[in-house]
Amino acid sequence: MKWLGLLGLVSLSECIVIIPLRKVKTMQEILSEKNLLNNFLEEHAYRLSQISTRNSNITPVPMRNFLDLSYVGNIIIGTPPQEFWVIFETGLSDLCVPSISCSSPSHYEHNAFKYYESSTSRDMNTPLSIIYGTGIMKGFLAYDSIQTGDLVSTDQPFGLSLELNKFDNTPFDGLLGLNYPRMSAIGAIPIFDNLKKQGAISEPVFAFYLSKCRVNGCVVMFGGVDKDYYQGGLNWVPLDKIAHRRINMDHVSMKRKVIACSGGCHVIVDTGTSVILGPTRLVNNIQKLITPGHRVLKLGVIPQGHSHTVSCFVINTLPSILFTINGINYPMAARAYILKDSRGHCFGTFKENRVSTSTETWILGDIFLRLYFSVYDRRNDRIGLAPAV
């Protein structure tokens, strides 16, 4: 019956709040244009994300692939309103934005929150420190009203940064996490859960449309799903590990031959990663299949693996790669898994994931989600996928 109730939301468009997203230049494109890409990559060694607070408790935080983030949405904080552009991130649970008191040079490139100008801001005495995969954020916990689309979360806890190390040239002001409360790095209730608790949304469901961004535009929607954004029916996949939005995948194949995940494996669906991340050996094997002559071009010390150049002329001749999840095939044509950068070079989007896991695990980022509309059903702990229009 819960399943039928969720389907009912498809036709009740008045129950759904849709927030537009815009595609911006990736960090790779920005740094490349400024001839700073190699220096940036050499300085950013990989390290597991974690957080520490005054009581020295340490909570693991999934490593975010900031280098490739490209979709941002607008939120408003405080009274009177202050505007920020943030990444809506399914891998994190918290909201973090710069404080006007931030001392880092990168602060001047972003919108910063003037807490002293907001009449609804309070309690900023708890320090926090977050170590991400490509940078460090130090600051404090704050509370204020936060508006997302037409939804307002009152007295919402969030992080304000005083120090931002190695976050230069990022095309966004902050991150807005949509993961479960148990994954909160600052021990706070996430915005989505607070909206549900305060009655702003009727159903604990949100969805992403990251496709062509032309007619309808890219959006994240809260409270239900809009059938105009996808084709056919939604294919539901139960979460295998709820906290990390992990699901099971049957296999990965090309031309009817299994090329990865041969005995079944795990998959994390993540809007905060634009590429596809997988185990080193298997990623290298796939790159050899899609790279004529096995030619590999190494661009500095790249945290997410090597960048494999491909002749742009072979895109039309390469076969699709099929991800089979819960018995359903999700094909990716070569034009989807091979991209062209700002300099006209084509490259594969399968990258090495250096996070050590006991089992084979893949991360499907925006490259995959541009093809498939994704729904995150919190009530039933499952993810729905369908071809995007």
C-alpha cells in the first residue's frame, strides 16, 4: 500500500516542490582555462574524510569528488534573505556555507553568510572541523531559517566556515546534503528531514532530473515525483546499506560480455560525483576496452585515477556499456561515457576509486544520472530509476 501511495504523488503535482538547477563549469574546466589544473591535482592528495568536534568524537564522512561537481541550485538563508548557490548532495547530510568572517582567500570568490544581519540567526558557539577529500573546512554550528524553493526550514542547524583550505575555483558556495540523519557529520537534523518534521512536505521523497537541461531544465524535487521528467515506469531497487544509499548490482557488460561486477557487487548512487568510480583493476580493464591502442595520458597526480584520452572520431563506433541492476539493463552509449573537455580532448569517465572496501563497489555519479531520472524514497528505503526524457 505504501507503494501505491507513492505512485499517487505522480499525479498530485501540487504536492511537489520543484527547485531548478543549473549546470556550471566544472573545476577541471575552470582550472584548465587558468592553466592551474596540474598544480591543483598535485597538491590534492587523497585522504578519507572525517570530522572532529570539541569532544574529539570522530565520525566518517564519505569522500566527495569536488573536482567534477557541476550542478548547483539556489537557497536562501536568514532574515532578510541572503542567497547562495549549493550542490544538492545525496552523499552528505549537512549544509555548509562560508561565513562572512572566513579568513581564507577562497572566501572572496563565494557568497558568504552575514550572520549579524539576520534577525533569525542564533547560537554560534559550537566549533566544528570537516576534512573532505580535497579540502578542509573549519568553522562553527549555526541556526537560522533556510528556504529551498517554496519550502522553509525554520531554526535549521548548518555549518558556517571560518577557514576553507584548497577550495579555490569551486563553482558553488556550499553543499546541501540529502542523506540520512545518521550520516550527519555535525550531529544535526538535515534540511530534508526538518522539512518533513515541520510538515512542509507530505512524503519523504525527493528526485533528481539532470538530463539535457534545455526545455524543462535540471531540477531537484521534494515531496513526490513528476512523471513528465521520465519515460515508462520507475524501477525500484531496495537499499542494501541505508546510510550510504548502497544498492546491489548484477553485473556490468559490453557486447554481451561481462566486464565488471561478475559475481554481483555494490553500487552507491551519488549526485555529488559526476564520473563513474570503481576498483582500479576493473576501471583499467574498461579503459583498455574503450581506448584504442590502450593509450593512457597521465595528467599530474590525479586523485581519482588516470585521464584516458580517446580519439573523438571513435565515439560513434564504440559499443554501449550496460549496468544491470535488479534485473534491469541501464545502457550507456559511448557519447555518454566519453566526454569532450574545453580544449577539444575526449576522455573516458570511468575513474579509479581509491576508497578501500571489502567488496567490489562502484559509484554512479552524474554521468549515469544524466541518463536516468532518480527517486529517493526515504519511507521505504529504496531508489527508483527510469529513463530521463
